[in-house]
Amino acid sequence: MTKLFLFTPPFTQLNTPYPATAYIKGFLNTKNISSVQADLGIEVILKMFSKQGLTDLFATAEKHQNPTENSQRIIALKEFYISTIDAVILFLQGKNPTLALSICQEDFLPEASRFAQLEDLEWAFGSMGTQDKAKHLATLYLEDLSDLISECVDTNFGFSRYAERLGRSASTFDELYETLQTDYTYIDKILLEILEQRITEVQPNLILISVPFPGNLYAAFRSAQFIKKHFPKIKISMGGGFPNTELRSLTDKRVFEFFDFITLDDGETPVEELILNVENPAYNSFKRTFLLENGEVVYKNNSAKSDYKQSEVGTPDYSDLKLDQYISVIEIVNPMHRMWSDGRWNKLTMAHGCYWGKCTFCDISLDYIKIYEPIAANILCDRIEELIAATGQNGFHFVDEAAPPALMRALALEILKRKLTVTWWTNIRFEKSFTRDLCILLKASGCIAVSGGLEVASDRLLQLIDKGVTVEQVAKVTRNFTEAGILVHAYLMYGYPTQTEQETIDSLEMVRQLFETGVLQSGFWHQFALTTHSPVGMFPEKFGVIRDMEDQTGINHDKFSFGLSKSLFNFMHGICFDYPLQDWFEFKIPKTKIPYNYIENAILEAESLEVKPNAKVVWLGGKPMVQHTTKSKKGQTWELLQLTFHDKKESFSIQMDRAEGEWWVGVLETISVQNQKGSTFQMLKNNFEAHGFAHFELFWHSKPLKTMRSFGLLIL
């Protein structure tokens, strides 16, 4: 019987496990195949950042020749670091909250260069944000130690990546192979000691190593090398995001000195076939798998089994992972930016692939994006409930390429129907489907943030990218999210083929205005990188890319990197909006051609009052208290109905004609989010008129219903 060990090599995130092994383990559970998983990244970090770990680390750092002044200071303060590290790690794990008071006194932690950039913490956290302030200070403390490690102990170290440079040169295996012939690094020794211990405990005969990013590749190969040397009977397979995109044309035989198999794309069926091959070498049926056969690299895809539907792959299983030992940090004082590093999130997927699937910079030719398959909202909610029960955590990050608005709506309604208390966020496209009312519904269901690709804030380039949005549309959608109380992060791009310097500066001005108007809370600039399986990579000439994959404009886009990042950093902190754009750059830039109030004008434009007949009408509030009353004027008396509602924040009352009011009370029962019998706008209109009432449009746009619209009467 096959014993499986699944692990992610260092490093990904400090605050939450990368979900790939949990997804595979969840699938294996549906087949009654037992497995053990581990996140070796967090285990290495915890071993390094401990009292004994720092004692060993400083002993190594002190041997470094000619350390910088900063490293000299850290080494001189080593006793303070060694004596505080265990308490700080416990605090960042949420197990030692009272330490925040000591940390915030600012004479508890030793300080080096990271603290020199310390912001006005009173402004950032206020007088009551003790826990967050302490978390930020503790993060700077760890980053100082990280600087020491990368200078004096191991130049490849980074909290969320290791030897990433070696992974980024995937076009050739030479440099990585040569590095693997050298002695173990300081971090290698820690990793391999933990790995040996885990293998001894599990006694597997098949190991699956997940490699999501370039920063995991070196550690994956180093781990595989160690296993081959010390546990030669164990079969080893690599899968994950990195091989899916970078190793699809693998021909180098040396790779198979380390791995027996490399699988591509969805892992469920390939892993199932691997298990059968390990149990019976004569089975010889593989799904999207590279292996060495007769001394040559071959790609085998001869399995008759199809890939599993998303409804069949099971619920991710996070058991075995040390969920209570992850470390929450706050690197940047920004409420949205912290989402990636603070708090532990159960990760799920609403849909396989991307429902848009057209962006020209994206690997849309690959199955993981090309094949779109949504998961039904009721199945998603079942998985949410299973994970809450299994992990005790009700925070969810849906890691979709782009979550479909219709499915987000259905999921939100299902969450509210089941009365689940969850906090969730996801990645989206800034499309017009995200109306004011949909955003309010998402917020009511627990959505706290979204991230999406604005990419190049230029309508010409957005059209070239085939993004399917305009800057004006993005502004309106971010307004809707922000007004609903949902934070918004934008992925920003510069250096897209044919992009001019003028367009780069105009993009920066658009971004400045989005932050200044308050509809964008966070962002990140990245320089365009050509990928092989994107339309730009497959048909470069169509996009102005010439020899050696260079942009035909000949512009050195690198020079904009620092200015774009520095300006964005300040915008995210709500400052420096009045700075001339020239101030962010040390070279002459063109003046922006964007009107100073372009974004403001876009977000001030009201949404259309027109309602589609098939739009769903939903009431988020509760049942009203009903009181009969009358109103007299100039000898005339009207029979009225007063409806009083108690919202979570406040109470409000409306008055209606008694007959219409009694009808409306019955309708509220039907359209309640808890009931969800469902009613479209046209059905309401027909029902209204069937009761003998006239002028439904006047009723719908009346003052009482306008009041209810502001308290959760939604058109979806």
C-alpha cells in the first residue's frame, strides 16, 4: 500500500499555508487514500527564529568578514534578540497578546535599520491600536534579522522565497544544477534535518513536492537530492504552479537525477495514476507526466481517465499542518495590504480557470486558465462549513484567477441563507456587473476585500490587453466596493509592449487620483514580464515585440520602477497627493495629459435608475413591526401603515397606504434573504398590479422605498 508524504518547500507565506497540498489531500480523502502533509517553510522559520536558532545563527554571522554597520549593530545586540525572540514569535502567533504592551513602549525590542523608516505610529494606529502597532514593530524586528541573515549567513534568504533568482532562470538548468553540487547552506541544513525527521516518522514510498513559485524551486531540488541520497527507494514527484508554466517543454535529463516524475496542471488524476504506478510498475498509465524512460525524457499522457470535476475533488484538508503556529505580520501600515501577511485564511476556489480568459499577458492557452468550471454555491458553502469545523477558522481567501460576479452573488446569498458568520476576500475583474447593490450584498455576506487587475491605467493599452474594462469603469466599480465598505487592491503594470513614457506617467496620474478620491486603498506595480504561453509570448509580432523579445519602442522601462513604487507607497498611506509627479523621478518625465478631476467626474456619475425586468429583488433586513395609523388633512383622512425596522446599527420607520403596505409586508417575507423564495422585479410588478394597485414605478421610486433601498433593499 502506498504511503504518501506531501510537502511545500521553503518559503511561501508566514501567516497561512499555501493550499496545494491541502487540495490534494482533500482529493485523496475521497479515494480513502491516507496521506501526510507538511509546510516545511514555516517549520524552518520557527526553528531559525527561536532562542536556540538565533544562538546558532549569530555564531555563524559573527564569522562573516567585513559586515556592514547595520549588521555589526545587530550582532552587538545579539543577547537582546536571543532573549526576546521566543516571546515575540508567540505574540505573532496570537498566543501572547499581552506582550503588545511591552513592545509598544519601544524600549523592549532591539532596533536596527528597519526602524529608521518608522512611520508616525500614532497616526497609523491611533491610541487604541496596540495589537496592530506591536505587530508592525515586531515585523520590523524580524526584518532586521532577515537583513543580517541575507548579508552574513545566507544570501538567498527571504521570508517568502528562497534562492528565487535560481528559479527565475528556468530556461537553463545549468546554474541551478551547479549550485546543487556545492555544500549545504546554513538554511539547507535546517531544512534537511527537519525533512529527515518527517520522512522517518511517515515512512512514505511516494513523496509529492509542490512548487508554486520560483522561490520554492531550489529548496525542492535540494530536498529531492537529499531524499535520493538517503532514502533511495522513495519515489518523488514535483507538481504545482512552477512546473505548470515553466517546465512544459522539459528535455534536460539531469532533472531526473532528483525527481522520478513531474506532473502538469490539475493534480488529482496524475497523482492517482502515480499511486497505481508505484504500486504496480507494470501499470504504465500516466496523466500529463514527465519521466525518464530508457535514458530519455518522455512526456506520457496515455491515461484513459479524465480529469475530475470540481464538484468531485473534495474539500481541502488542512490537517497535519501546524495551523496554530503560523506568524501574522504587518509589513506596511495599510489595511488592505496586510491581508497577504496578517491572519490565517482557509483557501478555496470558486471556479477552476478564468471566465474571461482573454488577457493577452496571461497564460490563457494553458488548461489551468483556459478550462473554466464554476462550483455550485451550495457545494462551496458545504466546503466552507466543513473547513470551519475542521480548522476552527472562519476566514476564507478564494484564490480564483477571477471570481465570477454571478457566482459571487449566489455564494453570498447562500451564506446569508445559512446564517454563516464568515470573513472572505477574493480576486476579481473590475467589470460593470459589480453594481452598488451587488457590492452591498457581498459585504453583508462577509466579503471584506477584493483585489483585481487594473494593469495599465490607459484605455488604449487596456484594449490592447483585451482586459474588457476601461479606467472610467474601474473607477465606478471601485467606488461601489468602497462605499459598501469593501477594501480594494489593484494590480498595476508598466512596460507593456508599445507603452510610451507618456502612457506610464498618465497611468500614474490615474492611480494617484484613484487613491486621492478614496476608491482605491492598496496597489502593487509590477513590470510586464513576457510568458511563453500568453498571446504576447506566442504571437510577439502582433504586440510590437521584436528580436530577443524586446519592445519595439526601445524604452528602458526599468527606470520608472523606483518612482512608481515610492509614489504608490505614499499614496497607500494617504499622503503626498499634492506632489508634482516629476518629484518621484530623478529624470525628466512628460507632463500628464489626464485632467485633474478625471476620476472624480467618473465616480460622481450616478448609476442608471433603469431596472431590468429579470433582476432579482432581495431584502437584507428583518421583519417590520406593523402599526396601523391615520393621517388627516383638510378634512380628508387616509388609512396608513407604519413599518418600523430595527437594523443592526439603527432603527427606522416608513409610512405607506394601508392596502399597499399590507401587500408590501407580505412581499418582504418572500424576498427576504433568509427565505429566498425569490422574486424578480417583473414578478413584483405583476403581483402589484394583480392586487389592483396602479403605477408600480411610482410605488417603487416612492420615498418609503428609497429609504428601504438605503437599508438593504437590493436589485441584483
